[in-house]
Amino acid sequence: MIKFVGIDLDGTLLDSDKKISEENLKALEKLEKSGIHVTIFTGRSFVASEEYFGAISSDIPGVFQNGAFISTIKTHQTIKKVTLSYACASKIVRFAKKHDLFSMLFTHFTETPDMIYEEETPSPSNYKSYFERNAYRMIKVPNIFACIGEEIGEVAVVGDFNKIKMIEKETDCSEFTMVLSTLFPDNEGFVEFFGPGCGKEKALDFLLKKFSMSREESAFIGDNYNDLETLKIVGHPIVMGNDYTPVELINVAKYVTSSNDEDGVAKAIKEYILSI
């Protein structure tokens, strides 16, 4: 029996217009009425996700920034947070500068503006719409190092993924978690660096322990690279049938549902989760 369901946000619960369909909302309610614990898992920050919480009826936990921050979505009760040290953040930013990569600091978990950058945003870039959508959260500064506190939420690096992967060899800082959020065919990647022990899969294990449940009793629904490790460890990995869904995710899935524009979450809940 499935007792815990983790659901990714972008590309999964949200459709292409960044909305939660009525069918998906009804399906979430069915899960909760069945006594199944539901948690939202996202690479987004709390503030970038908050606009969707009004549509969800219960004060369920949310896992934000790939596990760096866990909080209830209604009452804003912090359950767990992991921060990145000044030393590691500084080394990551220096590495990005050396290799002509774009970097941003995320300085808060729950307040805006929270995205600090020094260099101009990359252009052209596959992430143009991301920068435009988050413009209200971004502050351009003359010296990014002056804005690095003793502890910060994350550093994001955008650019050639082959260059970004070199950071683990070129720096002597091991106290971070590197998460590939998205990767385009031209090799432009969006990579996030968090404090040690982050990752959606670590957050899932933390919550399962909190609720006294096992991996075998859990399901996860995701669509992209930052969901892969979590899909590997749950008893019931469910993958979205989006056009871009990486084959690596398809290969570990027990069930492939329809796309995020075809109420894929609702279908997975009805035809797989509640049918077991």
C-alpha cells in the first residue's frame, strides 16, 4: 500500500501555463481523504511557489530548493533548512567568473528580493523566460562577494554544463550538493549548489522517517533530472509523459503517465496510486 506521495511542481503538477488543473486538485484531495500523506517537491524557492498554495486545501509540507528548505505551505512552519557556507559560496562564484559562467546568490528562503547577481544575464539563453519571470526577485550589484553572508540558501550557475561539472575538480570545497536542474540539447545547463546533504531524495528520506514510513510505501511523480535520484529510491516511481522527459527517468519508472498538459498527475493517482 502506498502511504506517501511526493509530487514535483513544474512540468508535473503545473501545466505549461503554470497552473494546477481542477482534475489535479481533485486528485490531491482524493489522496488526502484516503489517508495518504502528500508533499510538494520543487526546485523552486518557497516564495516562487507560494502563489499555488491557495489552491491546495491542506497545510501539507513542501520541499523547496531541492531539499534545502522544508516548510508547511499554509502556516509557514519551518521543518528543516540546510545552508551553504560563505567559503563554499565564494569558491563557486569565483569558479563561475573564471569560466565565463553566470552565477546568482539566493540569500533568503522566505523573503524577496532574494536573487543577487553581478554579471549581465546570459543572452541568448534558453533561460530567458526564467530570468524575465523572476525579475521582481533579482538585484544587480557591483560586487557580488560583498553580498555573500555567513550562510546562504544556494548559488545557481548557468552555462556550458561541461564547464560547470569541472567545479568539483577545481575547488577544494566538498561541503556542497550539486544539483542539475535542467539541461538543454545545446548543453546549456542550470545547476544549483546547496549546502551539504541536500537533494529531493534526502528530503524524502527525512520526511519518511518523520512519518515512520518506508521507501517501499512511497511514490514520487517527476519529470526532469532533479527528480531522478528520488525516483530511484521510492517503491513506486512515476514519470510524466512530457515530450522532453529524459530517457533516464523513463527507464526507472514503474508507471509513465500522460503529460502535464493532460492532467498526468490526476491520471497517475487514479489509475496507479489508488488502484494498488
